[in-house]
Amino acid sequence: MKIQLENIQPDEKSSFRLLHNPKLNDLFFWHFHPEYELVYIEGASGTRHVGKHISTYAYSDLVLIGSNIPHLNFDYGIKTTYRKEVLHISEPFKEQIFKQVQELSSVYRLFEIAQYGIAFSGSTKKLVGEQMKKLHQLSAFEQFIAVVKILRTLALSNEFELLHKQPVHNRLAKKQLPRLQKVYSFIDENYTEKIKIQDVAKTINLSKEAFCRYFKKNTGNTFTSFLNQYRITQAKRLLLLGKNVSEACYECGFESLSYFNRTFKKVSGENPSQFKSNHFLRK
């Protein structure tokens, strides 16, 4: 699957987005986003694929990923019972808080170093992991304070490894990201319905032909291929939630069950029924 731009919406009452124990182990999600990501996974051994860095981790992992660095979900392919906490922090939050407050300058520096990708170990990983597991239980204000403390702990730690020798910069120019995010937001809001390319093109003021050229150049995918991949990802989520194949098909915007089955197999290497059966056999 080609790399995907993930459109991240912050929590309504928070300056960042917290995902408590999201399960994506059956999904190959090679993606990037402008937000910084702090991910902690426990109870699993898997693959750490961040940028050009590929390695394995044993039992647990704590990694800070810089803005727009492509990465794979850390639980991909995991068969054991595990838990995962993911924290997304926006660029404006970084600039408005950590750059402006002198006492937090070490945290601002941490975000700069995050462009290398940072894997933490030892007592730092254990301490921060325990703190992250409690974040979902806190009020918005308590979460804010706890996140600042977590970031300061990481900033002062010397128990870490840089995953790249040079900062990672995505080939997609930053000036293009807002346009792609508009497209992604349109898909996110309308993928359950029929989407016409010309309607998407209008969101970024391009003709249909210009949009198709622009999208292929900046994502490596045709728009139709990208949309199908996105819909199949959503269909997998529905199947894992107990929906049947027909429900997943039509709720994700496909108009033909036969086309859905062909597309699902092309993207995933197995048909929807096999995907669902294999998942529940592993449980």
C-alpha cells in the first residue's frame, strides 16, 4: 500500500489528540502526518518502521516521531494481547507553548530532535509508559499538565537512540500539505457516498485534469486508487467490529459487492470473508 496522509483532528476539549489502546494490528497503515507522535506499546514484540529505519522491539517500545515522518503502525501483525497509547501533538501547540516559555525550552529542543526519530529505553520507557497509560483517565486540564511532565521527562533523559543519522524530511513540500489535507478531509467526510473527482478538485480550486495530475505527483497514487485504499481500510474496521461483508461494502461507499470483493483482495491479498475469518480464528 502506498503512503497515506493521515488527517488528525484534535480532541474537542484538548490541545492534542490521545488514542487510548487503538487496535490496528490487522491493518498495514504506512502513513504520515504533520503532528508529532509519541507512541507506547506494551505486551508485544514487533517491527519499528520509522522513515528509513527498520528494526524490531521486544515486549515494549516508546518512540517519538517527528513531523511528517512516514511510519508504520507499531502493532501491525501482532498476535498477542497488547495495549497501546498514542499521543499526537500539533505544530502550533509546539510553537505556541514550548517555544514561548523559557522553562520549557528543553522540550522545544526535544521536538527538533524528533525529526531523527527517537526510541527511548530503560527507566525512561517504563516511567513514561506507565504515565501514558493513565492519561485517558484524566480531565482535560490534568492531561495537559501530565503531557507537559511526560515531555519534560523525555527531554531530560539520556536513555534514547536516534533512529536516523540525519533529520528526516518528507519529499512532500510543506506548502502542499494544506491542500492534500483538504482533499483528505473531504474523503473522510464523504467516503460513505459516491465521490466525483470534479467535486474533490473544486475543494482546492483545480480542474479535474489538473487535480488528477497534482494528486498522482504528490501521493504516487491515482485518486481512485487512493480512495479505494481508504475505503478498504474503513471496511476492515467495520468487519472487525462485527459488520458483515455487505454492510461493510455499502457503508464504505462501494456500489457493487463484486467490485468491493475484487478491490479488497487487490489491496489486502485476501477477500473480505477470509480477512474476517482469519481475524476471529486468531482471537
